Amino acid sequence: MEPSRPAADLDLRSVLEAHAQAAAELLAQPLRPVSDHLAGYVETIWAERPGAVWLTGWVRRDAGQEFPVVLADRRKYAGAMALACYERADLPPDAHAFVGLLQTDWQPGAETTDVFVFLGPELRQFIRSVSPLRLQDGPGFAAEFGRVQALCHAGRVNALRGAMLSGRSWLPDTAAVSGATVEAAVDEILALPGFGCFVHGWLLSPTKRLVRLSVKLADRVLHSLPGSLYFLPRPDLGAAAPKLPGLLDRAGFVAAMTGMLQPEDLVSPVLKAWFSDGTSVNFALEPQVVRRLGHAVPYEAALRFYPALANETFFADFAGAVRDEMAGRLAASQMLGTAPQAERYVIAILPPHPSDARLMVDQLALRLRGRDPLPAVALVAEQGMARAQLPLMADWVRTATGAPCALFTMDDTSKPFLALPAILDSLGARRFMVVGAGAFPDAAAWSGSLDRLMGEEEALSVLTATNGAALAGMVWTAANFRAHLATASPAVGATHGQAFLGPAARVAGRARMTALGGRPDRMLESVDAAAPAQGGSR
């Protein structure tokens, strides 16, 4: 909900609504652009948003400053217009220049060439566009309005200024138009698609008290959550307010904003500052202040602004968005080339370091050499240094064992469970054995696991790690694994291990682990605790 609007803005809106209703009843009347009734010209147009078009130009003094209108541009449009008028030396004595707001469904486009605006209620006088019509952008129009507003002697200049500064307007850099002394900047916007963003910056004004913030990213508008806005001292701004040291004690601000932000929305940022008197001012921001959490900065960067984030009222929504994003990232895999189709596969999840990956592949080739029947092999690596060695390692497996070998990459080999269903589908596998990243099963574990893989047993068998909680390996059917994944989703903040698979698994052997996953991520662990997903989604 927006703070209350200034009375002048509300009054102008009601006047324009009344005129627009009157104009709708005039649409059936014929329009005759007789030259004797030409009352002026439209010189520039800025289409702020659907329903709001701003104009500059000149008009005869006897035309008035507000009226219903019927606009003609290939067809008729009803509307209403309000003007603020000022003197201009190049005009005849019976005319003056204007800036105005046109409320209408009509919108100018690149093909717009000649527009007629008939002034009601008689629809005799009209103004028309100059040729060629000049379409202006928002900042250019705001600069023009700021230049002439003090010159206006007739019409609703204060109400038009209020409309330009209203909560619905996202015209960038409106401080000059507002007439108020307001300076602001944003240090960073930490954006999280599916949640919203955190905003950190500062604002200085000797006359305005900040009560709320909004941000527009592309066409998406987000508002600060009630209670999330707080203030910080900014002694570094002393040069901007040398005679007002009291302002610096709360010049900094932080706010959390929620909304269905999408990845493609993270462009063209504009900040809107709402004040206690109901007015607002917009500030265009540099694109570089927008940083995507989980990409440019880690998720835990939000703790800089809200150290007790897990205890904030909005944390459940934040955690859900992080989990959804992480789950999507972990579920993604990329097949390199084509995958041989086989019912039984050994899937070796390779550790990030190339030397450890090569040792795993050597072990795999040793344990498969001479077996009959022989399962197919899939090597899976992260998109790091080990990826560069994948084709060579696959060639070695094929040469040393005669087994067909498929290649995949995934985001994080310490958390493979979410990516496995798509990999299994690509392979056509009915049964599979997974060897976890950096796992070196002993000879008995290899032999027993391969025997189970080539058999028909439905029960889950696991390889346990001798040094840590990471998953060393498992043998299962693809159907049973998918069914289990449909009822419980693995963690996104911890290395995937046997705990997710449940206590009923049979231990098929043990393995030494050289890759125990990354360091624990406390933020993601809190996310898992707050947003336990079922079936892999919220």
C-alpha cells in the first residue's frame, strides 16, 4: 500500500476522470478540423505509461486549461487533458505555451505522424501535432518541466508536478522537479529471483523524512516490507552535509523488498523514496549496483544487512527461493556427445581435482577389466579442471575395459542426487551403481557391488565411507530411486550422503574418501531447515 498521496494529485485525478467520462459521450460526434478553429500545436510527447501521456506545445489563451478531449489518430479516442501555461516570446499575444497531462487509452508509436486533439465539450477548437512529431524520453521531459514550472502563470502546475512525482510514476531523477532538496544513492541491491531484493544506500534531505522505499527493476516494482527498513549512521557523507551533522546519524538505510522477481528483471534499476508528507522522489541507479545473490555474491552476503536473517519474518520466503534456485542448479546436467544405451551402468562421480579424478578412473578400469558380463560406464565431472580431462579419461576406460563410456557434467559433484534422474533417463539405465566423488572402495566392496548391479535384487545397497559422512556409493534400481526422490528432496546445503537414502539400506562395503565435499555452508543449512521441500520442489 502506498503512502497517502498529496491532495493536489488526488484532486487532479478526480478532475481528469470526470472529463474522461464526459469525453466518452462525445465520441459519436463528427470531428471537423477546420483551419479557423486551429487553437495550437503539440510539439513534444512523452508516453509515461498506459493511460498517461505528457505533452508540450502552445495553445490559444481562450481555450482554457482543462477539458474533455477526443483524439484522432486513424480512429477516435476519448480522454481528458490538464495544462499548465507560461509565456513564450515566439508566440502571438493571444497564445501561451503549455506542459500538460493527457489521460487516454491512445499511445504514440513510431508510426504516429499526425495527431488531432479536439477540445470539448464543443469539439470545435483543436490542436494538432507538428510534423515530424517529436517523441521525448522521461528524463528529457522532466528536465523541460523543471525548467518551465516556475514560469507557469495559469493552470495546474502544482497538481501536474504532483502527478509526475506520484507513486505511480517511475520517471527517473525527479528531485529537480519536486523542488525539494533530496540526495540519494544506492550502494548495492542484492537480488534473488523468486524472493525480491535487499537494498543498501543513503538519503539526505533537510526537509523530508523517509518512511518507505520502492525499487523498479525492468517492469517489476518491489516495495519495502513493513518493519524491514532501518537506518544507519553515514559519517562518510560529511562533505555532502557539512552544516547538518544530525542528518548523518540516520542517513544510511537498509530495506528488504519482496516480489516475484525474475532473472531477466535485473536491469534498469530506479529507486523511489517515499516521505512522511505523502510525496516521493525517484532516483536512477547505475546498473552495476544490482548483484544477484548466489551468482555475483554468495547467499550469505544477505547476513551483512540482516545478521539474524533466519529469525526475520521474511526468511521462510527467502529460504524457499534459495532452495528452489539451488535445486534447479543441482538438477542440471550436460551430456557430452551421445550416451550409449544400456540397462546397467556404473556412474563414477569424479572429484574436482584432475589428479584425484584420474586415480578414480584408473581404479574403475582396474575393477572392471575382465568382468563378464560388463556394465556400461558414465563419468560425471564438474565444469572445472576435471572437465578438460573427461574425453581422455573416457578413452582410457574404453581402451582398458572395452566398456562403452558416456560423459556428463553437473554443477556440484558433492551433491549429485538431484541430477541423477535425468542422467539415468539419458542412459536408458534400469539398474545403476554410483561411486561417489573421491571414493575408493576396497576390492571386496567393488566385487560385491558389481555383482549386485548385474543381478536383479530390488533392495538398496550402499558403500559407506571410512572417514566422513559423504556418500561413497550405492547400487539400486532407477525406478526405486525415482520413487524415493518423489517423496523426499535432498539437502542443498550439505554433502549428499547415506542419511537421505534412509536407514533400511544394506551395507555392501566400505570405501576410503579423498573428497569430502566443500566446507559446510551455514546459510544453506539454515535454508534446508526452513524450507524442507517435498518431491524436489516447494
